[in-house]
Amino acid sequence: MLELAYLRADREDARARLSKRNIDADALLAKALELDEHRRSTQNALDSRLAELNELSRSIGELMKGGKKDEADAARARTTDLKARTQELKEELDAAEKALHDHLCTIPNAPHAQVPPGRTPEDNVTVMQEGAIPELPADAKPHWELGEEYDLLHMDLGVKVTGAGFPVYSGQGARLQRALIAFFLDQATAAGYREIIPPHLVNAASAFATGQLPDKEGQMYHATVDDLYLIPTAEVPITNLYRDEIVDRAKLPVRLVGYTPCFRREAGSYGAHVRGLNRVHQFDKVEIVRIEEPEKSYAALEEMVAHVKGLLRALELPYRQLLLCGGDMGFASAMTYDMEVYAAAQKRWLEVSSISNFETFQSNRLKLRMRGDDKKPRLAHTLNGSALALARIVAALLENNQTPEGIRIPKALQPYTGFDMIRKWTAA
């Protein structure tokens, strides 16, 4: 949630930044400030009545001591009227605060100055690209066919057990999943991230604090009896570990990493571009999360990008880095880089990581503050990134490394898989 003080002090900057999202920023900001003015005027009226009430209460005793009974009775009558009006103003203030809060929740984060304007993914900017695009034979197969042929991946079994978008991994496919998770976690902990195993369900307060509610309510699986949500990413529970906390500046940066399954209800179109692992409702992901001083958060963002690049190089996957335009960014993000890998059999790029700086948008909802040398708390910056999301990584690995002998495993993964080649499984 954007800071109200920022909207008051620099409305023009907020308008210019929000306009990159192709929304009616003027109307949103005007309403926010109008609601804020109403809230403040109601608060002032309440404070004035309370002050008068306190003064009258004090004076009644003095009037009685001075023998001024009639004046004391008049003061008591005025006190009764003030108490009724005070209660009305308290109710008005509650309603004004709720209206302001609800409206602020509809305003997305203001994009950073470097974020390009644009409406669609076609307006994103390619920052860099690395790695040779594999040249496969004409009869090369997409990962969903390879998964069945090598007994690695079964989308139909997932449909049988649960529904579309819930893959089943088996044999060396299951081992590959486990190897990737361990590799990503080991790389993150070696880079200074502290491993966390968080809950896989969160309460509504947690989902609100990181920006999933109310913006993405329809994309989350909701266990209505207990009012809990299956997590769409480890970002949600890990970041919420610091909700309502004040962190000493000396303890920053906070670097955390966690592996979780992720659940997303998001509906997609049909066709080859969403077949197999291209879009699923359950997938595994390793997430890195950071809490930073505001002055250092964009340097931290570049460090996180460099970490993800190192993983993709180790996996020998051709990749590219995109800077998302304002219209393609997530609701809570101030700046996002997407990392995509090339899936050679499909001849298309697949997103495997989003790395974002949220500035104070999440920490304002979290009430996550840092205390510096001046001992005055202020909001910290939060960041997170996929390092990495497994489903599409597996898709690219299978497609790009298919050979007549089998599917080659990148050298960096071989100590984790225990094999260097996936071959067709046969019963003993």
C-alpha cells in the first residue's frame, strides 16, 4: 500500500509514476486525498469535542464547590449532548478510516523511474540475452511427449487424481525435481540466504500484507471452513515472518530462502502454449526474500538478478532478462525483472523467474519497520525472486537436452540426480 504521506507530499510524482500502469491515476489520487481530508476533518472535530468534554468535566466540580449549582447543571446537560455527538463522530471516523483504507488498497504500487511505460508484454524491454539456442532435429519432441515416453511426467494421471494442471512426476522425473530443489537451496544458502521451511497455508492478514488480497483473491485456493489460503509462492509466509516487527538497522539485510509447493487457480487459455508444464496449478519453487534499507534495495535487486543468472548458466539454459513495463507488472511491484529460458522443441521463451522490488508497498501493509541510528522507525524495503520455479525449468531441460541416447543432465545437476542421462525405463 502506498504511503499516505507520500501521496500528500508529492502527488505529481505519484501521478507520473502510476500513469505508467495505464490507469486513471488522477482520479485515484484525487479520491484518496479527498477521503483523507474527510478523515482528518472528522478527527479534528472529534478531538475538539473531546477536549471540550474534558474541560467541562473538570469545571463541574469547581462550579459545585463555588455554589454555582445552576451553572453546574447546565454544564452537565452540555456534557450529555457532547457525549452523544462524540459517539457519532467516533462512528463517522471509523467509517472514514475504512473508506480511506479500502480505497488505498485499490491503488497499485508506483513504478520506479526506470520502468518503461507500456500496456502488454510486447512493451517489455529485453535487457540482455545469453546462451546459444539449441538446434534440434525436426522430429524433436515437446516436454509433455518426452515425459510420457521416458515415464517422467504424467499430466493425465494428475487429471485423474485432482484435475487439469496438477502434474504427476515419476521415476527419474521425480528425482530430477528433488535434485533441482536441493541444488537451488544449496546455491542460495552458499550465497548467504538463511533457509526457512514455512507453512503452506496462510491467513487473510498474511495474504493482505504481501499484496495477494484483495488484488489476487480469485487466483488463490481458499479453504473456506478455516478461512486459510494455499500459498501462491513462499514469498507470502516468509515475508510475513516480519509482520509487525521493527528490525534494527545493524541486522539488515535479511536474506531468506525457502522451498514450497505453490498453488494458483489462475485460468488460462487453451492450446500448445499452455500444454504440459507451461501453465499448471501446482508447482514447486525456491524463493529468495530480502529485507533491505531503502537506500540499498536497488543494489540488492541487481544482486538477486545476478544470483538467478548464475543458476541458469549452471543449468546450461539459454536465457534472457526482461524489464517489465508498467502495464505488465504485478500490483505490488515497483520494478520487476523477468527471466525467461528458451524451450527449443516448442521454439518459445518460458518465464521461470520474476525478481521484484516492492519498496515500501508491502512493508506499509506489514507494518515492517527498521530502526536506524536516530532510533526513529521507518519502513523497510522488501524484495523477492524465484530462484527458481521448477515446472518450466524442467520443461526446458527436457526439450533442450534430448538426444538419440536419452535426455542429458547438466553437469552441475549430476551430483544431485546421481545420473548423467535419463533413459527409457524398463521393468526389471
